[in-house]
Amino acid sequence: MLAVVGWTFPQFWTLEGPVKTTDPIKAFFEADTQWWAQFIIFCATIEGIKYRGEMEGKSFTGEIDKEACIDWTGNWAKMTDTQKEDMAMKELKNARLAMIGIAGYFSATFIPGSVPLLNN
């Protein structure tokens, strides 16, 4: 879902910085090397936390019978199994919608006219 937000955000608001375009594809290549390094380190840190949790018997994929590996709010342990199943289904639907959304943005960018609502 963050990819869809990241794609849409520059179309309406811009921030000061080295990237001067609102085109997401051009912005991807204009991003500073330091930003990419920070992003990769951040992703590696989260993956390391997930791996350590998996080694401790926790789940990072939403398994209902295990403690959550990353649970910033502490809500997973408080939920019943039915609530956990409901939340897992909501997350799955959200992920599917986000994938369809970003695929639509890519299609509209690389195949002009393929998504009528996104025509300029």
C-alpha cells in the first residue's frame, strides 16, 4: 500500500530536496545514493528482526497459534483466534488491492490509455 501512496503523493504535494520531478519513474532514478543506502539498511534491519523472531518460534506471517514477531502495538496477543483470522483476511485483501493499484499505475505509465481513469 505504501507503493501506491508513494506513487500518488508527488502528484499533489512536493517537498524540498534533490528530486525535482513528480514522475515516479524518474524520481526513482533521481533519488540520492545515500537515501538508497538508508532504505536498504532499514529493510535489512526489519528482515533481521523478523529472522530473529522466527528463530525464537514467533511468526512474522500472521500464524494464529504463534506470538507475533513484530507487534508494535501489542494488540496481536490480546486478540482471540477469530479476531486474528479476521485481521489476517483484512491484511490479505489490503495487499491484493495494493498490488492491483500499483499494477494499474505501472500500466498507465508504460502503456498510455490502458487505464482510462488515469489518463492525463
